[in-house]
Amino acid sequence: MTINADTARQVDVVVIGGGLAGLATAAELVRSGAEVTVIEARAQVGGRSRTLTVPSGPGRAGTEIDLGAQWVSRDQPRVLALARQLGLSTIRSSARGVSVTEIDGRLLRSRSSFPLPSAGVVGDLAVCIARLSWITRRIPLDAPWTTPAAERLDSASFADWLEQVCRRDMTRRILRGLVEGGICASADHVSLLEVAHQLSSLGGWGALSSADSLWFPGGSQGLSIGLARRLGSRVLVGSRVLSIHMDTTGVDVTLPDRVLRARRVVLAVPPQVVAAMGFDPPLPAERQAALADRVRGSITKTVIGYHHAWWRERGLDGTASPEVGPIDLLNDVSLHDAHPGVLVALSTGERTQQLDPQRPGHAARVHEVVERMFGPAPSPPLFVETLEWDNEPTALGGYASRFGVGGWIRHGPHWRSPVGRLHFAGTETASTWRSYMEGALDSAARVAVEVAVALAARSDTPVNTRKG
């Protein structure tokens, strides 16, 4: 098929990526009067959220489960406001009962997020968290590279900092496990500045306790679906971008069946996906280096369902932290009536290498971890669904990518700034709640203003004056 770029459909803005950041950016620009087209490679919108409906037992309606982004917090105003606008309800995570943590082969039960085996560890942990919190409070959200002593904070890995500051091995193991589970990468590969900025973007260490306090019983993908319905025919699904050509008057976005000519383009896909796209002319060397310097988050999410939440009958809240094996966190996401009983099993960072959902016996292996932490189940699972986000071509990892050691100093000043007529959205570029759905909406608000200002500028040549 021959496509003539001179007869391309002309719009003000093309948004590449039909996830939460891209759709929210598009919705805001449409409200400001811009003509916008959203391009999504997959057959459905949603980005790194993915909701499935699975059987939940004889005589019962299907149950929605999330294989991607899921939890929100009462401290996330943008995502909660959007949910209210779209008529989506939230449910509070189960907090009744005790959690189970594996330490040195022992299963310890506690009403706190993790039990502490000795007073010495309690004191050491308090000192280390206090020092990390002190650093976190000094970080400018929009410019972490300007933090006092930023070069020192960015030049050592978080693992190195734990070795220097924490006196006890158990303290280091606890903090390393918490951080690696949150960033889905090794503490050896990210800096103290990266971890501190991530925490700062949430509002500090204390925000972690409520970061997963709420979830959507109908699935988080409903946020993207609701936005897409409002945008209507402006959203093109199943459309893969073949190339992006930028000249002095506009940008040509080539799809398999058409060319879109835009005054501005918003790239609302993960940085690792941007790095694999074809640009003409190529992105500046410093932007290519910044994209190449990202540490991808690695995560495999499994949702396992039972007839009912039998662990609750044993006084357990469904939260568990296995010390060894392919799963590093279990979490109860059952409805309040406990039918069916649903657990999320997360495998993050290096632990994903121990899990292969394509091999026979995968479901049995996840079930074995559940029984090791909670005891024998009264019946086999009703369903086991797994998604390897590392192998998803439109994501190439999760929850988010982040800079490696030294990355903020090398690339921070130009990390999210526009390149000509190209603008960059996505939770990785957020100032608040980075790597969360709230962060995606934070980035959308910033980029929508950025693009609207650019469109209004006299120097922004109308798209129909295309040259060469």
C-alpha cells in the first residue's frame, strides 16, 4: 500500500499511547479546543492496566481481576476525582487479621506490615528510615538533580548506602526487600537519589502504608475505557506507529494505513518503548542516552482465585512476604463477601527469573507458595491468570523504568523537556506519585498545559503550511 504524506489527515495533536497518561492528556487538550487523535497499538486502551473477567464458580457472575496497575491511595486526588467523574467505585483493601512474613525460614505473624525479630533491629531500622526520610525531604520534586549533594547521592547505589548506614544485616534485608518490591529492580542498579526521589514523589516514607489502600472492584482499566468513550472516534486502537518524521512546520506520524500530520505529538508510552521507535531525524544524542540509561522494572503478576477467601477464616489478612522463591508478595483482593477468594502474587525484580508462566506446572507452583504461607487450601484454585510485563511489547516492563546510578545527574535537566514538536508524558515523567496511576495523571496535566501553550504561540506554524 502506498501512502502519500502530502494528503495526510491534519490535526493539532497526535497522542501516541492509549494508556491513562495519553488519554487524560488528550481529554484535557480537547477541552481546550484542540483537534486530537490518540493512537494505541493494542486492540484496547489501558496501557499498563489490564482487566480480565474470569469465572468465579457455579452460579456466580464473573469476577474482574487486574493483571496490571491496581491500587490507589486516598492521598491521590487526581485518580480519585477521575474515578468519581466516571462513576467507578473503589473498595478498601482487607486489613482484618494478621500478615505472614518469612524470615530465615520461619513464618512470623504480625498485625504490622512486617514483624521485627528483635529490639536491636527495631532501633536500627528507625535510624535508617529517619536518615532516608531526612534526605527525601530535601529533594525538589521537579529537579532532583539540584538536591544538595546530589552528585554524591546519585553516585552510589541504594544497596551501597544500606551497607554504610544500617548496622544490622536484618535491617538491610528488610529495607532492600521493601524498596526492590516497589521499584521492581535491584537495589544495586539504582541510586540513593533515585529511591529518595521516588519516596519524595509519594509524600515521604509514611505514604507507603496507604499507597495500596484502595482498588477498583470493576478493574482499573475502567479509567482508561471511560476516558476513551468520552473521546470517541478520536481514539484509534490497533494502530501501530511505523515512523515519526518531524520538520520545521509539523510532524508526520505514519501508520500502516494512513499518515497523520500534526502540529504537536505527545509520546505517552514507556521510555523503553520510545527508545525503540523510529524518528526522522533521530532524537538528539542526549535524549537517546537518557532513554538508554533507564533501568527497566521487571514484574510478573499472577492472580489466583479460590472458592472463597479461606485464609480469612484462619485470622489472616491475605498479605504475605515469602523470603525465598519466585513470589515476593501476596495480597488479598477479594470482595468483602469473600466469594471468590482472590490473591495477587507479585514476582518483581530478579525473582521474575525464577518464574516461567509458559512452563507446565506454573499454576501449581504459585498455589504451593500460597499454601506454604497460609497453610493447606480446602480446595484447588478456580483460576490462575498471569501476565509477564517484561514481554509485553507495548510496555517492556513495569511498574515503571527509572534512572540507573548517576542517571539523574547525567540526564535530569533535559529528561522530560520537549524535543522540537515532541512532548513526553507518562508516569515516569511525573513529579508526584511517580510510577503510579496518579503519576500518569500528574504527567498528563503538565503536558496538556505545555502543548496548549505551544499551540497558542504565534511561532507555532499552522500545520497546513507543511514544507518538504
